[in-house]
Amino acid sequence: MTATRDFASRRLHSLLGVIPLGVFLFQHLTVNYLATRGPDVFNKAANFISNLPYLYVLEWLIIYIPLLFHGIYGVYIAFQAKNNVTRYGFFRNVMFMLQRVSGIIALIFLAWHIWQTRVQVMFGQTVNYDMMHNILSNPGWMTFYIIGVIAVIFHFSNGLWSFCVSFGITVTPRSQQALTYVTLIVFLALTYIGMRALFAFV
Amino acid sequence: MSEKMVTLIITRQDSPESSPYQEEFKVPYRPGMNVISALMEIRRNPVNAKGEKTTPVQWEMSCLEEVCGACSMVINGKAMQSCTALVDKLEQPIRLEPMSTFPVVRDLIVDRSRMFDAMKRIKAWIPIDGTYDLGPGPRMPERQRQWAYELSKCMTCGVCLEACPNVNDRSDFIGPFAISLVRLYNTHPTGAMHKEERLQALMGEGGIEDCGNSQNCVQACPKGIPLTTSIASMNRATTIQMFKDFFGSDKL
């Protein structure tokens, strides 16, 4: 029954991108946005999260396991495609390609981001305003973070579109068109939040 | 003698195993000519642009009015039917290539049997045979018939597979047309009696899940079939089927 498993894993891949990963992304950006209200407010929020009960269970269940599945299976999907944007330069085809490119960038960015922050906690550091300030004061890291954050947000926003199509929520061309605009607004709003948060650390 | 000429650059291949090469041809222009009449001109006088005698270019054709799908090829980078590709509307030199998604048989002839295999997999037919006369089937509302007619215009030409970035040698995706055919046969009142079987075939390997929503197919389809609407509609149907299969439900 590998056949049905194929179907189920692809649907699961799409679902995990929205729940829990998309929800977590929104929550993560919101907490980071608190940095715009000063280091103390951010530190308080970061401290609250670091001291949540059964944190490991939450992290693995909501973030790492879904992320690993989505990421590894996503690489497989990305390399299955033979992009033909030069021959068929339609909007959706460009989005199709960007979804795969942004996914790969997001995977590299997240691997490094988790190493640079969460894994360092195990080596005795604490995630706080100063840690992010030190990283983002370096223009190289700042650029890397800007590209990474935009890639993640694009991947989520456009992924929300294909999630609705893949599950058969938006069937008519009109509803799919409307969803394109909705996901564009999601992209712009989250990018604003993400960028303000990044620049609040420097 | 200032005869107007049409220049064609054709990607040729002598056998399925040999490697492709390009050959240029110049044929006399005639008003209203299409790519097929240009190819017929080459067949009549198989001499390339350098004046060398060569083998006539091979291609497939049948209806010559864009209903059979046999003469599909890549013309100036886009897959379409060569019968409705008018020379006057094409940029010159006209570049002809076989559709790259399919194995080449010779020159512009490709083997589209993966489409036939896909149709067999999704049971693209209405079963009406019995051991006795089953009598007339249920009636189809006229409004529904008119709607289904649009989907039935599919001529298995292969253009949607050629345009799709997910149909390639790395995947065994059955292609957009097959998904739309499931929608067509599942709409038919008699065909609907086997709709679960078709949906389960779509949920199999190389099925609907290999669609990446690039939506090239709907743009490329020469018959204007709403392929992406069909795909989204079948996405919904397979989602419901998935829940039915897993949680269980009366097989009504």
C-alpha cells in the first residue's frame, strides 16, 4: 500500500505547513515583535516561553518533528520538478518555482537559526535580547536573516494558497484568485512584522 | 524570381535510441499555410536549407481540425497542434521539436502511451456490459450534459503533460488530463456507480498528489478545458474519500 501512503504523506506535508508550522511562525514573529517595545518586554516574553512546562514535548511535537517531515519531504518534492518558467512564464508557474526555491532557502536558514539560538542554550547560553543583538549587529548575519525570514514568510503565505487548493477548499478559479490576494496580504503583513522585529534588535 | 520562403528549424531524431540533431529547411510560402502544410512541402521535396537531399521529416496527423490531438509538437517553445498553428501567426524561423515529456519514436513522432496507461489506471470509461440486458441507465440532466461536454473535449493530445513541470522522467505523474477525466466519468450517472474506484486510483502512486499547482495545464490546453478547476474539485473529492476510507462509512 505504498500508493496510498504517497497520497497521505503529501496531504500531511501540506497540512503540517499550516498547522502547526504556520501557526507557530505567526506566534514566533509576534513574540519577536515585542522587541519593538524594548529589551525588557522581549526578555520577559522569551523567559516565559523558555520556562513553559514540558517544553521539550511542545518543541518536538509542534516544531521539530513537523519541521523535519515537512523539510525532508519538501526537498524531495522540490527536486522532482523540472521548472519551465522560461517557456511558460505564467504567474502561477513562477509562484510554483518560487515556492520550491524559498523552501530550500528556508530549510537552510532554519537549520542555521536553530543551531545559532536554541542549540546554543544547551551549551549554557540564554535566548534573550542581547543574544539576538549580537547576531544581528553583524551586517552579514542581518542580511542572512532578512533573506531567510522573507523566504519563510513567502513559503508560508504561498503555501497557504496551495493548501487551500490541495484540500479542495478553493475549487473555482474565482475563489483561487481571491485567495491569491488574501495570501498576498498575509505575506505583506507578516513581512512587516518580521522586518520590524529584526530591526528592533539593532 | 523572388519567391517568399518559410524557414523551419526542426529537431530530428532517426530512431528512439539515436541522438537528436537540428536541420533547417526552406519551403515556399503559400497564403494561409499551417505547420502541417509546411511539413508536407518538405515531404514532397526533402531537401534541407543547404540544398542537400535528406530524409523526409516524420510527424503524426489525422483529423487536421484540432480534435484528434495526434499532431501535437513543440512549436517555437510551446506545445500545440501543428494543424492549427498558422505560419502567418508564427515568428520565423519556426522551430519544431517533439514534445520532450514523451519518448521520441522518430523526428516529431512521440509515443504517448503513458497517457493511455493513465486512462486505464483511472478507469476512463463507463461500464455498461452485463451478462443480460441491463436496460437504459439513469437520465442525465441537460444542464449537466452541457457542462460535461466541455470536459469531454479532451483529445489526449499531451500538451498539458508537456506544459506541466511535474510530469517528467523523475515522476510518474499521470498528468492533468487524467484527473479531469475522473471528474468527467464520475459526473456521468452510470459512471458515478464506480466513482470510488476512480478516486482511489487518483489517490495512488503518480496520482493527484503529484500536482504542484503550477496551473500551466489550464493555460496550455488547446481545448480550453478547466483543468485546474477539475484538479481542485478532485482534490476535494479525494479528501472526502480519504476520510471515508479511514474512518469508515456505508458504501452507498
